[in-house]
Amino acid sequence: MGVIGRLSFPFVGLVLCLYSCGEEVDSSILETYKGPIGLAMDIELFHSDSTIIRTQVKAKKQMKFGTGDLEFPEGIEIFFFDKDGNTSSTMRADKGYYDKTKNIYRGEGDVQVHNLEKDQKLSSEELYWDPNSKKIYTEKFVTIQEKETIFNGTGMEADDRFSVYKLFKVTNSRTILSGEEL
């Protein structure tokens, strides 16, 4: 046996010994990474129907996750357009989320919706937008201002243009007095 053969046999034996003495790792205790896999800044997303832009989503920061879900930690703005391409209503929130499996957006924090055509305003701490059904809704407390009247309630459903709505569990409504600030 040559010099190389005499040296390789102990080396291979040492490697096999060290490998077989290694600690078994139970793969079931290893956690899967669930944090963001992508980051985008100053994003604009457009939703169209029959080549007509229906909505625009804007955010300063978007985080994408392995599930396809999105998070907008620095706020989200959604613009809804009429058939002529004019902005009919807007929605903004301090934080936003998109659930890919349900295809639903959720705004939280200070959520504001404004129907520009009817000059109606809604505020809540949480609001969902379903692009498939073209509805916005919440189970949280909402305040709706419609010209000189304020409506308060818990739970609301409306079309995504916020032109027709249902307010559930109405707690009170009142007329805004001249010179009163909201």
C-alpha cells in the first residue's frame, strides 16, 4: 500500500466516525420563516375591468409574504374610479393588509372613506374591501357624515364607491350645528 493509501484510510475513518457521532436534529422543531420575502417602496397597483381602470392602490411601503399576502405598514390609499375615469371615492388607512386567499383588503387605524360625488364621509378603526363583490364593510364602530347629519353605529356595509350603505346598530344621529367643528 502506498503513502496515499495509508493516509487516506485513517482520514476516511475519522470522517465517518465524526459524522456518525453527530447529533440527530428533529426537523419537526424547526420553524418555517413567516416574515416578509419582498419589500417595495412607493407602490401603485391598478385594478382594471375590460381595460378600464376601476381602482388604484397606493402605499409608501409594501411587504410581501410567502403566502402571497401583502402588508402596508405605513398606510394605504385606494382610489375608486367611475366609468369615465374620474375619482368617485377614496379610502385611506394608517395600515393596510391584503389576504391573497380571500382576495380582501383590510384597513386599520384611522380609516377614512370619502364619496366625492355625494360628499359623504365615513370613519372607523377597521374596514374591509372585497374587490370581487365590490363591497366595503366592518363590524366595528363607524361614524358617517352626510351633509349636515352625523350617523353613528356599529357595523356597516356599502358598495365600494360608498354611494349606498347600510348602517347596523345605530346608536345616535344628529344634525351638525352652524359653526360646529367636527
